[in-house]
Amino acid sequence: MVGKKVVHHLMMSAKDAHYVGGLVNGARIVEQWGDVGTELMVYVDGDISLFLGYEKVEFLAPVYVGDFMEYHGWIEKVGNQSYTCRFEAWKVATQLDRTDADLSGVATPETAATACEPPILCGRGIGSLYIAKKDQRGPQESSFKDRKHPGE
């Protein structure tokens, strides 16, 4: 890993629902990874970058309205102008009605929630980002100080 891991936190709201039953489209995970990748690029070379694409995207568990998600990303490889990143999406809390919990003694079951212990891996993928040589300003965050482009 190059530098630190970036983690974004977000609760899925009603506007994120795409399917019946409050199911969130997997594209929402990919959208959040884009923001994580952009933050990584600012830290590593001082530019918001261009996202080239994803490979090996896997959706491993459903995400619903009311789920609290963590989106993780880190740089695995630094090229001359490209960066290979790994991404993960973790469900860290969910509404109780999405579990097998007994809700009979819960005063307001529609708002009851619980932590996911352990967190649930909902997605993972690999992404490639690009910063032109002319736009690379060097590490902007101390944990990226040892990053090296080939030939440096």
C-alpha cells in the first residue's frame, strides 16, 4: 500500500433507493469509490485526477436504505501517470428490520438499528486513475512522501 487508506462514511437515504424494498443500486458503491479515489489522488500527487476505469468489480451483499456504509480505498501501484487502487464497500450498521432480530419489544421498530459486527463486505474492485506528468505536484500528505513514479 502506498500512503494511508482513505475511508468515507455515508448512510444510505431514501434518495439512494433504486429497487423495490429500498434496495440500493450497486452503481452507488462505484460512485462513492470515485470520491475515495479522487481524495487519494489529491494526497499522492496534488491533483483531482481522471478516473480511467474499473476492473474486477464484485457486489457481494445487498445494500439498503438505512444502511451505514464505509467506502475504503488505497493505492497499490504508482505508474508514470497512472495509479492502481483497490476499493471496498463495508456495511457497518443496518436497520433492525433487515436482520432476524425480534422486534416485538422495540418501541419504534421502523427506526431501530444495530451495528454489523463484524462489518459486512458488500463490494470490492480495482480502479485505475490518471494524473498527467505536468499536473503531478508531489505528495500533499505526509504518509505519501515515499511514493515513487518509475524512473524517479
